[in-house]
Amino acid sequence: MKAMRVLVLAAVVVALASPALANCNPGKNFGQLSADTNGYGYTYFTGASNAFSDMVGRFWTPGFRSTINEGTLDISQWLTFYGPDKGEFNAFLGDAQVNGCPASDMVVVLQAAAANGKGAYFAIGRVDEVSGPFNDFDYTRTSLNWNMEPIPAPPMNATRVGNTLTLNAHLSDASAAFHGLTGVQPTGTITALRLMRAVGATPPGPLATNWTYTGNSGAAGAAFGPFTFDCASASAEQDVWYAIQLQFVDSVLSDYVGVPTQVKCNSGLANPGGQPKHHKKH
């Protein structure tokens, strides 16, 4: 294991010494390697899928999402696993696949579908730029180890009169997944939670593109309603499902939704569609 870590460190040093291929010149790095007493950090994926096909990674400079971002640099190119649920992210920002050159402030988001297929997990961090021998954006400054946290399910109440469901929803807190410097509040980076809807005998899976935005969003802890759904628009074997999509700074939306809540059109009962596995503490 020690030898593997030395190889990763060597790769970062080589990247720093290499000429930049994109707009970062000289090149910069970000990740969970630290030159000081913080040492090495990990991100724990307990409950989340460890298959890269189930993951999406994003990073950008706040205020410049459209021009300074991950480009085509896939998460498989900057996340390394040291076991089934223990990963570490590090990247060279001078890579030609990166758009622009992050500066001053940077957000990184890791997302993964739940291993059990119900919802998704995420972790998000934000640090300022401090040049160092390993990383210019050192995320061990927030906390040494990160945990992927589940995108929360929306608690809901529902009643039915005729074909009309009347619903009230509550937006749960997602701030446990935020990693920021002292004094930096999660609400400046996780800016809203959006209520999404799907109709079917089963939920369509956690990809947000499979869901429809209801037009309802708010901060953690917000409650809204009543709003309605017409059960006549669903066939006899179909129910309506609700899930949360996250909105980050610069109106960046999460690629996944959380655990769905099922509302049965035949009885008007709202039930969680299965809870994610709680991660072990590290």
C-alpha cells in the first residue's frame, strides 16, 4: 500500500514539473494529498457504487462554471480506489481535457449511484487556492477524510379526493456532505433542493434525466405545498414518485436524484422507496 501511495505522489510531482497542455500554465493540481501534517485523505464510498460507470465528477471555479470546469476529464482519470469503498481524488489541472484554469476558489463534486440501486450519494468540497508542493487546491484542509452521503428522500404527506392527490413536501438537510474551510457555510455551495417527479410502476432509477422537475425548490428545511397530482394521468398499475435533485453554486444541478418517495395513487399513501445504507464512520 505504501508503495502504491508513493507512486501516486510521484505522478503528482511529475505533473507539476510537466509543461501545461491547456490553459493552466504553469499547471496546477487539486486533491487529497497534502504536504503538511494533514497527510493523505480518502473519500469513503460505503453504500455507494464503486463502478466508474455509476459515477460523475465535476469541478469548477465559482462564477465561471461555463468556461472553467472539468471539461472531458472523466472521474475515472482522477479518482483512485485503495479498496472496495476507499478512494482518493487528485488531478492535474494542466491536462488538455480541462476547460480553462481554476483560480482563487474551486468546487469539486463526487456523485455515485447507490449500490442497491435506490437513489445516489454525493460529496462536495470548496477551498481557496494556496500554492503548495503537491496541491494548489488542497481538500485535506477541510477534513482529512470524506464520506459519500445519500441525497435525502423527500418526506411527504398525501391525501386523495377523487382522482386528485393533494401533497405537502419537506426538504431534508443535505449539508453533511459538504466540506468547506472554517467559517464557510454549506448554503453558499449547496444552494437549493429541487423536487422531481416520475410516474410508473417502479421508479426510473437515479439519473436525473429520467425525472421531471415539478417547479418546486427551496433550501434545506423548507416545506411547501399543498400541490396536486392528477391520478387520472397514470394507468391503474402506476404510482407517482418524488425525489430530490441538488442545486449547487452557479445553478449546477446534480446528475442524480436521491431515494424516491412513492405515493400510491390507489390509496394516497406516501412511503419511502427504500432507505440507503448508512455509511460507517471513519
